[in-house]
Amino acid sequence: MAMANFMDRAASAASRVLINFKVSAFEDKLAAQVIGLTFDGAAVQSPEGRASLDMIIRLLSRLYPTIALRPLDAMAKDHVTALEALAKAINPEIELAKARKAITVAVVVGSSPSRIRCPTFFVGSDAWRAKLSNRSPVGSGTSMNPFGAGAAACFAAANVFRSVFAEQLQRGAADELIDLSMLTYGHSAGDSGPGLEGTDIGETHLVGLGAIGHGAIWALARAVGLKGSLRLVDHEEVDLSNLQRYVLAGQCHVGSPKVDVVRAALADTTLEVSTHFAKWDSYVKERNNWTFERVAVALDNAPDRIAVQGALPKWIVNAWTQETDLGVSRHGFDDRRACLACLYLPYGKIKDEDERIAEELKLPEAKQEIRVLLQTHRPVDAGFVERVAKACDVPFESLQEFVGQPLRSFHQRAICGGMVMRLTDGAQPVRAVVPMSFQSALAGIMLAADLIKHASGLLNTPTTSTRINLLRPLAEFLHDPKAKDASGRCICADQDFLAAYRRKYEVSRAN
């Protein structure tokens, strides 16, 4: 049994939400866990059950070093090999407990009761409905709709985390019962909702293929019967630290362009998929057609989101994660509601990249030097790395491997990746927001769900935004009104932008 080789990044994520955090205590707690995954033939026979099993193993394997698979019948046993292979692809050193080790927290998928005496979460779904209970089986439906099944797995992973780290979470009690419609984001009244078959997404762009993008692609790849074209836009490759929360990525994908990884996941769909290894602005510049029917945004910063809105897509769905919550927002541009830029307008002074990195490297006096290193892409020398090590109170030898690497790579791996935090046992915390894997995955599933609902005419939510906090029991009301920016600074208040939007899509103000 061994921690995953991207555990520094996982520790960074946990440090943002756990009080009194220390890396050593965090890893000791993980090492003491045996997370059980129990399932039966009913789960394996159900497309929704298989989807829940797939997502839950993708989530658990990224954090816990020991998982015990407990099939309950012959049909379930036949599915164990596939789940083991998936877990090993994520963390080759994971222990898949064969002996009857005492399970500390259990997840059960299927219709069978559990005899395990520990915190247990029964997971299931019925098309759009995500279901979870801490008392009895909830079963899995027979549809090809992955949204309820995937969301239920995220709820289960969140409850496992809250159970393991209950003493370090404020108001982090377990959920007793969830029956949530991913169609309406309301607590279900028993309606599983319409099917997905034949839904035409037209020409849809997905911008950003990080953790949220992976969650969205996971769902789209399992939504059988979709039609239309999907344009995937991202300019980065998969880094080892990304494995902490990129649900489609395994060890074999490190160094591969993100567009290639997600395209492979869509290989068996009926969608027309094209990939564009570029930033959004470069893609837009080279594209002959500047109309964008539908854009799904899975980016991780405000300027890039505002840039997407500046291209004036006809409709945008945006997903996001923060330290404690996640959500999805929906945007027209000329509909009197908040546009995407309204939600991300800066207020006050925003730190430049060089200033922010200088502070995180604990070298605020070196801002000008860092600016030059960023602009010229020059590698950092031994003297610079030694100064950072001294400022962070860690041995130079522990950071020596970064000598000769570009500054952004050094900063990304040593600081954002959690290496310095590990070396100081959490005394030097990561400042950047690093969500847990189940947070990013659920945000992506919600992004894909709203995209499909919009394309099929099923989107009927009363507010611009929907928000979920997975670090506490599910709230009764999830809709989150977002007001249009009232300052007049946003582009959706600019008559030239409004006129351009109306000309582009031939809409009148009355519409």
C-alpha cells in the first residue's frame, strides 16, 4: 500500500477545507482507512449502476490508498477486474484489499443490504435523479442517462470524506437521505424526467478541459443518443499533479494534450468531435465563423471567462468550484439577466501574476526579477531556487531538481503542487484554491447536464446560478440568484456590444 504519487496535490486540496491541518496527520488518517465498495449483480446489470461504480472508483482511488471491493454475487464478481484495472491506472500502488480487512467507511451500489458495521452510504439513481441513503439500498435505474448516477457517486465520495475527517470539518455531518433531480436541482418528487435519446446539441464548444471539463466529458460520453458537433478547446497538457482531480486521467496520460485525452473518452459516441490545442483567443482569431451557438465554460480564472463572454456566444453555461462550494451558471447576453462577465468583474486592485508568484515564493522583493523570468521564459538558476528554499525554510536539496526549469513550472510543482507544504508539514500552506476531486467532478456533471437541458428545451431553472456545498449536508434550496451588474461597467451594458450581439444572431430587443 502506498500513497499516490500526486498526493501532495491532494493534501493541498484537503488543507483548504480541514482545520488544524498537518500533512503527516492527514496521511496517517488516510493510511488507517479501508474504504469498502460493495455492489451486486443488479448494479452491474444496470447502465446507471455501472456508471456510479465507474465514477466512485475514479474518485476514491485518487485519495485513499486502500480500497476493498466486495462483490455480492457471481455477476458482480465478473466486474471486479475492470474496477481493479481502473483503480490501478490511477494509482498503481493502491492496495485492493483481498483479505477481510475491517472496512472503516463503505459505499454500496445496488439493491442489496449491507452487513458492514461502519458508516455506510447506499448509492443509486433513476435517470435524472441522484439518490443516496445512509440506511438502506436505493437501487439503480435502467436508463442510459448518466447524470443522476454520476452525481450520486460524487455525493457518496463527499460523504466518505466527511466521515473520515469529521473532526476537522465544521458542520460536516453526513447526509441521511438525498433524492435530488439533476433536471431541476430540486428535491425529487419521484419523476425521473425525460430521456436523452435524439438530443441535438448543434454546434457546441467546451472551453477548458481541466477537472471540471473532465467531469463534463465523463457525462457526455455516457449520454447515449446525442447528436451534433462538439468543439473541444484547451492549450495545455496533463501534468502529474492533475491526476488528483481529473477523473478521466490516469498515469498513462501524463504529458498528453488534454484535448487528446478527452477525445479518446468520446470515441464511442455519435457526436462529431473536433479538438483545438489552443487558447480560446487564438482559436477565435483563427476561426472563420465568429458565431457560437452554445459554449460550455470550464475555465479556472476570471479574465479567461470574461474573454469568452467578449466573443458574444449566443448562450453560455459556466461551471465553477471554490473552497467550499461549486456551481453552474447560465447566461444569455441580451435577456436582462447577468451575463458571464457580470459575475467576474474585478473590484479593487487585482494582483498581477508576477506580484502573486513573488508573494507565494516568499520573495516579494524579487517582483521585478520574477516579471523578467516570466516574460523571457528563462530557467531559474541555483541561486534563485536557494533563495526560495531559505525563504520557505526548507532544504535547498529538496528543491534542487527545479534548477534549470522555467519559473512557472517551478512555481506550479513546488508551491501549487504542494511540495513545500509537505516539506513543512503544512506550515507553508498552498494559497491557491485546489478543490477536492468530488467537487470538480460534480461541477462538470452539472455543466454537461445544463448543456443537454438547454439543447433539448428542458432548461427551466428560476435563477442564473445553482450552488452546492459538498462539505456539509445538502441544502434544501440550491438556486442562487445572481443580479446583473449595476455599475454599468459590464459589456452587457454597452450599446455597441448589444448591437453586435443582435446583428450576429438576428434577434431584436423584444426577444
